[in-house]
Amino acid sequence: MKFIHPLTSLRAFLAIWVLCRHWFYNYDGADGVFFKLSFSTPIFDKGYLGVDGFFILSGFILTYNYSRNGEVPSNYARFLLARIARIYPVHIICLLAAAGMILVKHFVMHRPAIGVDGNTGFAFLSNLVLMNSWFPGLSNGWNDVAWSVSAEWFAYLFFGVFLWIAPAKKHVKWLMLLPVLGLALVEWDGGRNQLSLPGSLWRLIPEFYLGVCLCRTRQMGGGQFLGKWGSLAAFALVVLTLFIGIDTLVVVSLALLIYSLSFSEDVATPAMSLPALIYLGEISYCIYMVQRIPQWIYSVARKSSSIIYLLPVPVQVAILLGMTILFAALLHHLIENPMRTRINRLGKKGGVGQSPVKSAVT
């Protein structure tokens, strides 16, 4: 199976885009922003849409790896075990680290944290079993960013259903209208920035399905919509729709970008295949999952040192980004890769089935 390196690299940009939202968006008025900038831009403010890009990309790549001719993975237990090996070790480590951080806040620093912002026992258990985004009203406390991992787990469990409603036929491209209309309804019903609200599957289901249909379209002989310039045109659409301010249009533009970058003849392929970008893409899951830990450590250090606080904002951003990438790299090499290999090997020894195709993207 040929790796699609530009899509691996794209994961890095999506993860850092999410960081931009968490670092620069003013959540609660003047004191609700981590890094205060002298300007506001929808490019940063809409960083939550990086998660939507991940959902589309996940549907695309899983279909590319596991369903070349419309079939469901032949050994579904082995498929699910591979998915657990992919997401669960990092999820558990980050959840426990977040819990430790919250306990320190509550009992050592005497800042109320347990029971605040959803940090309850029930929320911890729902995070532990990856069901914290399945039902309305469930809390996303502790490591709040893990809501999207819970949503991904839902997609893995029902991957066969997604494949079944996206048949390997040429008319599948028209089915992409369904998730787009669904997202438009969600955004319209919830008002402004509805797609930024976690805690449900309203984003995951249509976007994952959109990714499956995109891959099906490619498998059925769909070509570049603008030849080798497709990715540049799609990127321009992403920027344009960000300023228009309609999330559904941004999601459609991200889907076009993913589709375009899947072709080796695309003009952006050489740049998006640079080893450094591929590496950042490979650790992007860790970047996304571990982000709250270095952010908290840096916040404590900044409050205790006026020198750090007075540094220019770009320097502070560079320091925190460097810390986040370092934490992510350690997590990737010490936990993610070794545990993924070990779990898959144990599954094979236990007779669960043959190892599925390994991907540089998923």
C-alpha cells in the first residue's frame, strides 16, 4: 500500500491549527486568552475546524487502507484491535497526566479544580471508556481535547456501516451532498460557531462519512478537480471561506484539500513530502492530545516569573510550541509506537487475525 505522505504532513498543520485556537482565542473576555495579540483573525479563531479536518482525513485514509474494492475489513476484531493500539495508550497517559495536573491544582495549589469544568468522577469514567462524546450532556472534563478521540472510536466501531452506505460505485460522489447538507443543518440550528461545540457526534458522523465518500470517488476513477493545481485552489478556498465565516463551507474546502493532496502529481506534493513535515505529521496525534500539559506547566512558570511574562508574544509562542513538540515526540517514541507494536503483536499471537495494513497517516 503506497503511503500518501502529503496527507501525513497535513495532520501536523491541522494539529497546530487547533493549538492556535486554544492559545489565541479570547474565551472569557479580557482575561480569557492565553496569548494576547494586538489583532484578531478568523484563521486563528477558527482553529477548532482542524478537528473537522482530522475527521474527514480519518474516513479517507481508513477507507484507502482497509477497503480498496468496497469490502468491509475481513477481520473486524483485528481492525478494532489495531484502532485501540493506535489511540488508547496515548489517550490513557494523557488522561492520567491531566488528572495529576488537576489533583495538584486542587490539593497542592489550593485552586478549586475537582468538580469544576466537568472534572467529576463520572466524567473520568466516561473518558476512560471513550464514551464521553457519545451522548448529549456528558462532560468533557479532565483532558477535554479527548472528546474527539471518543468520537473517532465511535467511527471505528461503525466503520462497516459507513462503508456500506458509501458503495464502491461511480455515483458515490453524489452522496457527498448528504453530509454537507447535514453539517449545514447543524450549523444553522445551533447558530454561530455551532461546529466549535464538542460533546456530541454531530460533527464526526457527517465528516467521517464525507472522507469515506471522497476516497470512494478517488477509487472509482475520480481525478483532480483542477489538475496539478488542485491543492493550491483548495487552500485558497479554505482561506476565503474562513473569512466568509460559514463553517460548513470551510469543511467542504478542507475536504477538497485532502482529496487534492492524495494525488502524487499535485504541485504541493514535493513540499508536503519533506521529512520534517512527515515526522511532525506522525507525532500530530500526540501534539493534539498532550497540548494541555505543557500549556499548564508554561502557565505556572509564567505566573511565577515576570521575566517569562514580559517576553515578546512571538518568543513565548515559540517556547510553548517547542515544549509541546518535545512532549509529543517523547510520548510518540516512548509510548505510542512501542505500545502500538506490542498490542498488535499480542493480538496476532492471540489468534485475533493477521496484522492489517500499516499506514503512515492513521
